[in-house]
Amino acid sequence: MVAYIMSFFTWLLGNSEFAVRFGGLLCTAISLLFIYMTTRCLFPTSSDLAWDVVFIANNILLFSAACIVLTPDTPLMLFWSIALYCGARIVQRPGPLWWYLWGVALGLGLLSKYTMILIVPCQFGFMLFDKNQRKWLLRKEPYMAILLGLLIFSPVILWNYQHDWISFAFQLSHGLGNRKQNALGKLLRYIGGEAGVVTPLIFCAFLFYSIKASILSYRRQRSQYLYLLMLSWPIILFFAYSSIKGKVAGLNWPATAYIAGLILLYAVYYEHYRSQRKHRIYYVASVCSVIVINVMLLIHLIHPMLPIPPEQDTTKQFHGWQKLGAQINTYISNNPHGQGYFLLSDRNQRVAEAVYYSGRQYIGLNINEPFIFLPDIERLQGKNAIILDYHYSMDSVKRYGQYFDNIILLDKYQYLFRNREMSDLSVHFLLGQNYHGNLYRKR
């Protein structure tokens, strides 16, 4: 889905950073629209509630970052928001049409990121626990909706079938692979990361109001609360479990949980605590903290000024690429080769950035990537390569050297951030002369 979105907007607006990123901005704006519509659908008596949810969501890092960086999570959030709205319409005004629209959102979400599949057990869990919705379990519409979603997703299933299920297997091992580390420590890191990404005050309020919502949904049969609980907490708990069993979940992995979570938080506040002074103070403090943190991070992204050690500052990845691309073009211009050039590295993201900021349509390859499906990869034989080596040593020269006539050290690109060299982003440029082929033969 990211490829489709970027392709469309670069075709429409030209190959610029704005065009590459504009799809993320648009997806986020539409997501916020559906969050507003979902809130109004579930709680129609208060328009202020819906606007407050949209306002706070727009200032949380999960949403504001998606306006800048288009990752698979960006369209995932969009189609999850659409599916959440369809589910809300089913809760309030049951009708089969909304199930089929839910199925379309499911399929498009799966084309964005595989974690969209988590909405299925969440939705069915809600129907199982809510006596008013249990009737749907005996009707065809929910199951037809899942089939519709899988039909939209079927090209990916077919491709995986033809290639030994490699992307499915990778995602499972990536998230649930067994890693022998302290389980409690990993769980605490996961919780701390989630509290940080939505801000600690919002996260604590979410915990407290979720408990209140659970009690009310049980005692008073509040379907709206149960729906929002089931579309948020199972995801958070699932990634807590995966963090214990394997790799600590990334900050963005449970992001979809906070779509329903923010609606739940503010619905409980508006309906039960808004009149209480201490809750109002906490509400104002949490909103102010979100705004201040978001504004400071956006300023820091453009002009780094926060007291974060440069080595630990993730915003450093947004700087220096234009200079890298210009340096690559200079080397190629000074060393013309009749067969042309391609770029080679040992990191996917680095070589992708180098290709883009060079402004040329080079092929970019990662020597460590075991799965390359370009049908005409061998047409690169005879070309030279600019090699971006982030772990330069004689061993790496020998490793690259087996695929070329000769390897020449050109220079080192010293990446400076806040007047300090970042070793993880600094790179040695090597010239690989006359590529032989067989880069991805089985080794």
C-alpha cells in the first residue's frame, strides 16, 4: 500500500520529498475524520467529545509523525479507523452493508500491514461478549466480510505460497521469535515505551478510565464501552505477550489500539468525571503536556535543541542525506563507466536513501538481503557499483571483492550531527569495478 500511495502522488506531483510524504499527511487527515465520525456515532449527544478526541489524537506522536513519514503504519491506521467506524455503525444501527465495508477495510489494511488481522479477533470477541451483538455470530455477513477482505489480500497470499511463505514466516519470527532475555525487564520496557509515545499522563488516564469502562460495560451493558475496550486492550496485551516471548515490541506496533483507546478515554471522562475538579485539572495538564511535547519534538526535528545525547537521538536520521546523494553523484561523474552504475550496501534503509537523494534511477541492493525477486538482476553484470560500507574492514573488502574485478576505497562520508560524528551513519565509499553477477547465489 505504501508503494501504491507513493507511486500515485509522485506521478501526480512529481518526484519530490513533498510528493513522497504527502500520502502520509492525507492518510492521517482521513483517519482523523473517521475517528471523529466514530466518536459521533457512538456518542451522538456530545460534539465537544468528538472534537477533543480528534484534537488530542492530532497532537500525539503516533499521528503527527505519520504526517511526516509514510510507513506501513500510516495506511494501516487509516483502514483500521475506517473498519472501526463500520463496526461502530453496526453497534448503533445494525445493517449488513456495514459488514461488507468493514471487509473492504480489512483487505486494504492487510495490504498495508499484516497486523490488520488483529481486528478480526477483536471484533469477534466483542460480538461474543456483548449479548446484543451475539446474533451476528450466527449470520453470514461477518464471515462474508472476512472472505471479502481475504479476497482483496489474496495476491499477497498467492505470492507467499509461491515463495515458501517467506514474508509471513519473517513477520512471525520477527515478532514472536524466542529471545533469551529477562521477561520482566522486556515487559517494563514495553510499558515504558508505550507510556512515552502517548505521553505518561495520557497513558495513566487510559489505564484508569479503562477500568471504569470495564465496570460500566459489565454492570450497565454499555455496548459502546465494551466495543472500544475490545478494539484496544487485546492489541496492547497481545504485544505485551510478544514482548515477553520475543523481541520487545516497537513503539508503533500497538498503535492501532489507541484509536479506540482515545475515544474510550475521553468518553468516560466526559460522561462521568468532567464535573470533578481534580479530573479537570488532570485533563488540562495532560492536554498541555501532549501539545508541549509534540511542538518541542517538531522543532527539534528541524533544529535539534533538546538535551538528548546525539547518539541516542533518532531524529538524526532525517539529516544529511542530500549531502550523501550529492557525494555519490560526484564520484560517478568523476569516474564514468560505459555500462553504468548501481548502488550496493549492507543496510536496506541506507541504500534506499542513497538512491533517492542521488536523484538518479539507480538500482540499490543490500548484500545481506537473502530475498531478491528482481527478474532481471543479472543485467547488472558489467556495471560498476558504488558500495556504501557501514562496517568497513578488510573482511568487508574481501566480501564485496568476490563479485567484482577490483575494489577501490574512494573516501569516507563523515556524518556530522550536532557537530559530532555519528559512527552508525558515517560510511566508507568503495568502488566496485565490473560486477560479475551471482551476488545472491546460495551461500
